Amino acid sequence: QVQLVESGGGLVQPGGSLRLSCAASGSIFSINGMAWHRQAPGKQRELVASITSGNSGIYADSVKGRFTISRDNAKNTIYLQMTSLKPEDTAVYYCLIIEGVRAYWGQGTQVTVSS
């Protein structure tokens, strides 16, 4: 019933910025949770950022002060604004949206930070 489409990934130099988008479509009545995860090669998928119903962001220590999660309720879209990117931020980024009581994952978008 719900489809998530991610976009915005790419190659960027250290210190650069990138904004990821995740648009949800389908039968959406209520979004109860929104988050971004990432997975680097050979590593476990980790939580990067989540947003509360009050639009307050919660961040992993590794990205605090550099990443910002936000949402556009009218477009059923969440964003991850990434600044001051580091090589260790290189990973596939996945969005997660909980609609009702069901969880849906995006297809993933590659972010590569390299000089």
C-alpha cells in the first residue's frame, strides 16, 4: 500500500553538502514514525536520525551538528540535510516510515564522500 522513493545521493567532496529526499505514496493515513538509516560495506545498518511528531530531531552522535532531519507533511516527504560531510559518512542511506503500525523502507541511495 505504501511506496517510498529515495533520491539525492551522489558523490561529494569532504566538507560538502547533500540533501536526501524520501517521498511516500500510496494509502497513507497517518505517519507515526520517520527515520534515516545507513549501511556501509561490511557493516551493520545503523540509525542516523529520527524525527518526532513534534518535528524534533534525534541524531546519532557521529552526525550531530552536521545532519538535519525534516519533514513536509503536505508532500509526505522526509529529508536529510547533510553538511560537513566526511569520508566515514559514505554508505547507502535508507529512509524508514511507519504508517499506522507497519514499517516501510526506501530502496536506498548511495552517498560517497571522497576527495
